[in-house]
Amino acid sequence: MKFSKSIFYLLSVFFVISTKAQINVSDSTKFEKQFVITKNDGSEYIGEILNDDGREVLIQTSLLGKIYIPKSDIKSIVIVKNEKDLIFGEYNASGPFTTRYAFTTNSLPIVKGENYSMANLYGPEVHFAISNNLNIGVMSTWIASPLVLAVKYSFKNKESKINFSAGTLIGTTGYLNSFKGYGGLHWLGMTLGDRKNNISFSGGYAYFQSGNTIDINEPGIYYNKQPNYTSKQKPLTNGPIFSVAGICKVGAKVSFIFDSMLGLFNQESVETEYREITPSAFNGSIYINQTFEYKVTKSNYLATALFIMPGMRFQSNDKKAFQVCLAGVSVFGKSNTSFPFPMCSWFRKF
């Protein structure tokens, strides 16, 4: 009950922040003929260019009025193509990594020609836009094993803020286990909102086979003898998986990220029970052997894995971003366990 209340509280906070961000966006700077002038020292000015005589630029800003800026001090001049890129009076373009949370993705597509790479503490990723609807990526660790192929097709909807997608992850354990292990995740997703503020719901089916073998007792009842051992491949871990994730602007260049996954996986358990029937003893000069019994049973049970990851994304422009997340993983089944899973990620557009 306490855990359910915590999830409800986190989602409630996310919706409140998202609503507030949407209101602030609507009050942003006037959009007509807006330009972003970035100086060599990193300062930005947003407004309408009134005059450019080749030596200096005269810009009309909403906060400071008219400002003359020498051309030698200007690093770049960018036209604001979308009013939504003006947030809290500052400029911030979307970038291709707005399709990504921490682990999961939303249903918004990477626009063709806008590819991105992602490096985190555990390994690199690279994702390409084959078209405006189809994205393909490769994920791995820093030792290049395992390897995962990611494919996502987005059903783009320009008239509505509701988007749908279908995706798949197909992976192999790679050279670490002579390519014997494999796994996959296939899902459908729905995203409500735009690239700055959205929430996504997805559900699918996951499976994993490590390719390792184990020695186990064969099920049965063994009277006065040891159980039979057999070497077999570890059973397939599989089951449905669900996710709720979202992002919302809390500043011009800062966003709150929330990611989560819930998996319900089938697990196999083999248990051996030993029972002594009669102990060994001497009856006069006669030795009576011990009698005993081994009972080996196999059963299936449901293991629940829960992953929750809130974090912050710092995006200075549409070409790069940095993200830090604090995560926790809990597994409930035959035995319960929990452990932290922090993550730092660097995004780059190319």
C-alpha cells in the first residue's frame, strides 16, 4: 500500500509540474520575427533585428529594449522557427534526443537527418533516422558485449498531440558467452504532448535466455539414494512489461525526467527436500542401515521486477545535453532484493 501511494505521489507531482510548464510556455516572448543572438561570452539576446549595418546589430528585446551588439562579439544568429522553442523567455530548440527518457523512448520520431549518440556510465548508443517515421539504433556496453539492435516506427500525427509507435529490441550476449544468449523486447507505445512536455504509456513482451547451463536435480522421489543430476540450459525468462515515463520543462534549459518499467516474469524453481525415515543403529550385533528419502519438486512462480528512475536533463542547445538520474530496482519473487542504479548520460546530435 505504501509503495502504491509513493508511485501515485510521483506521478501527481509530474503532472503538476508539466501543467505549470505548459502555462509558462504560452506566456513566452512575442514570436514575430524573433532571432537569437549568442555572443562569444555565451550570453543570449532574443528579439527582433531592427538594423544590421555590417558593424553592429540593433535588436529590440522585450526585457532590455533596444540593444546594439558589435558584430565582432557575435558568435551566432539563429532565427526562431517555432514559438515553442521560446521557454521562460529563453531559447531552447528540441533536438533529436527529446524522443528519449532514461531507458525507454516516447512515440515521437527522430526527424530525418537528425541523428544522435548517447554515452552513459555503462556503454554507448547511436540512433539514426532512416525516415521521418523509422528510427534504427545500436546499443552496447564499453566492452562491446552484449549487443542490441533497436527499431522504432512512429505513427506521426501532425494534427494532434497524441502519437503512437511500435518498437523492438533484439539482442545477443555477444562474445561474452559465445553468442549463445539472446533476448528481445517488443512493445507498443502512446505519447501525449509535444517534445518539451509529454507523458508516455507503453506495454509489450520481453524474454531473455542467458545461454548458460546449470546442474539440477531431476524431479522425483529417491528412496535410499541420491537424486539424479542433469545438466540443462537455464529456463527462458519471459513475460509482459509496462512503462510510464514523461518529461516536462522546469526551466529554459532544464527538464524533469521520469522513467519506469514494471515486468512480470515467469520463473522456474527446483527444490530438494531431504527426510530421514530411520536412523542407522546397532541392534545387538546387527547393524541397521539408515533409510532416507529425497523429494525433488519443480514449480513455476511469478517474479515482479520494478524499475523507477527520476532525473534531470540539462540541455544548453539542440546539439547536446547532459542527464543525471537516480534509480532504484526492486525484484519480488521467491526472494526479494533491491539495489540502486544511478545513471549519467551525455547526448550529442550529429
